Amino acid sequence: MPDTQPPPAPPPSIRIGHVHLKVAEIPRALAFWRDALGFQVQQSRLGPDGRGAVFLSTDGYHHHIALNTWESAGGPPPPRGTTGLYHVALLYPDRPALARALLRLLQHGVDLDGASDHGVSEAIYLRDPDGNGVELYCDTPRIAWPRDAEGNLAMTTGRLDLQALLREATEPAPGTAP
């Protein structure tokens, strides 16, 4: 008789380790991921033709984001209506950090696709130069997460006031002098 028990759940400490993206051009991708978002290059493995991979992180970790041209050099973004990555979501520690990220994007001329208040988080949506979806967000305190009458999570999609968020960009980053 087959076992009818569900497989064990992953451990609660599991988390996303990194995202590896196929890109058309490394320099163009670096202008977004390094320059506009602020990730630091940890290792670069590029050949004389510019093909290869670059590994980036925010804190000296081996990589949070990897960019490669192994199968995609010069290629177009995937067409709409096909499967693939919807977006990578980058969790910021708090609202002022998200505000500083938004300010940096605007200073680099990056267009936004949208911005939403989901009740559980506040999110900014955009695309990298290769058409990959990117979400920058910060969580709201769990105690404030919206719930229905039965106590189940009830996420929403409302308008995020970007001007109010940007006003928080003037707060100094943790560990820096005001």
C-alpha cells in the first residue's frame, strides 16, 4: 500500500540564496545591478569577448545576484506570454532603506513599472535592462498585517505614495553620521 503521508516540509530556516540571470550584455546589466541598485561585484569571470559571468552581493557574501551571457549574449528579452521568471524581489530592512533605493533609482534615470502597498509590504516594481522583473520592498510590522474575519492573511494592493516614501530617504543610513 502506498504511503499517503505528505512529504516533510522544508526546514523553516530555508531561504532564497541567490538569483542567477541570463543577460544580453554584462556592462549594460552592471549599470543597473551595480550602479543603480548598489550591489558590489564580488567576482568577474569575463573572457576577452566580454562573455562570461559576474557575481554581486551587498555585504561581501559570495553572491546574491549573478549575471551571465553563457547562453544569452546579444539576445532579446523573452517575449510576453512565455514562461520564466516573473520577478526577483529584494527585501530591504526598513522603509528608509527602501526610500534610499528609490532615490538612487530615480537619480540613475530608471523607469518604474509601479508601486503598491500590499498591507504586508510596500513595493516598487521595475525591469532591468534585459526585461527581468524586479521588486524592491520592505515588510510592514507583522502585527499590522491585514487579516480577514477568520484571522487569515488578507493581502491587498493599494497605491504606494512615492513622494511620502522619498521624504524618508533623507534619514541617514544605519551606522552613519547624520
